[in-house]
Amino acid sequence: MKSALALVAIGALALLVEGALVFAIPAALLPNVALVLSVSAALYLGGTPALLVLAALGFASDLLGGSPLGLGVLALLVPFAVTRIANRSLELRHGASEAILLALLTPVAVVAMAVLVRPEGGVASHGLAALVGLALQTGVNALIAPPTCRMVEAVASAAGELDPTRRGVAWIGAAPWAASRR
């Protein structure tokens, strides 16, 4: 739980910085800090601490963004669940796979938020400018995913709370597998 509390503090500070930068930088060029940290926590922390990070960052983003409380948490639950499920059978703890995962999950989170905010209109009511903004934010999220995951991994390993349920790929014919068969 120490790592979860540290990540919540880091995430809250990052959300404050993101909120301050909105006035100087277009919103499409800013990363979705809550999404990136929640997915990183889902990859490197156990279930309960990662869910605590998701809930705290979702509520903090709601408070700072002015949206109804709980909306950010609900929008982050689908990417969180996809990450936890995919991490059980795939090796997602490498820079390229983390970037690809965030590139795939950013539109999922945006669509989830759009459906929660406007259930009758959903995503169909947004125009080309919104799609360009989504593409830009997807790229930014993919760029900051590997360094953010390294930071989350460092915090979790320093606290001794790195998720042990990670599964690796067993290569048939590899030296470790062959040595265990003897």
C-alpha cells in the first residue's frame, strides 16, 4: 500500500501540473495522466493497490476537471480491466508493448467518457477536430507510457510491492526450460 499512496501523491501533483498547463498548451497535446498512471499501476502493482490508485486518480481528475464525481473512475475501469486481463497472459512490461497498450487504450477511455457524459449522443456527435485531438493525445500518451511505467516499477520495487503474478512466455528449447526438465 505504500507504493499506491506514493503513486497517488505523484499522480495528484501531476494532475495539478496538467491543469495548470491547459492554459498554455492545447489540451490535445497534454497526456491523460490519470489513464497513464492507472494503466501503469495495473501492470506493476497487485490488484488492490492498483485499484486504489485508479480510484484516487479518477476522483482527483473529477474534482480538478469539474465533472461529476465518479465519472473519471468509471471511464478508467475498462482500460484498467483490459490491462489486468491482458497482463496475465501477455508480456506487457516492455517499452514498446506499454506504448502500444496506451495507444490502444486511450481511445477506449475517451469513448467511455463520451458515452458516460452523453449517453444519447455518444461519440457520433463529435467532429473531425475531436478525432484529431484524440489522435494527438493518443500519441502523447504512448510517448510517456514507457517512462511512466519505469517510474511505477521503481516505486513498487522500492516498496517491495511489485506484482508477482506476472507471467512470462515459456520458450520451448530455451536453456531454463531445458535445464528444469533434466
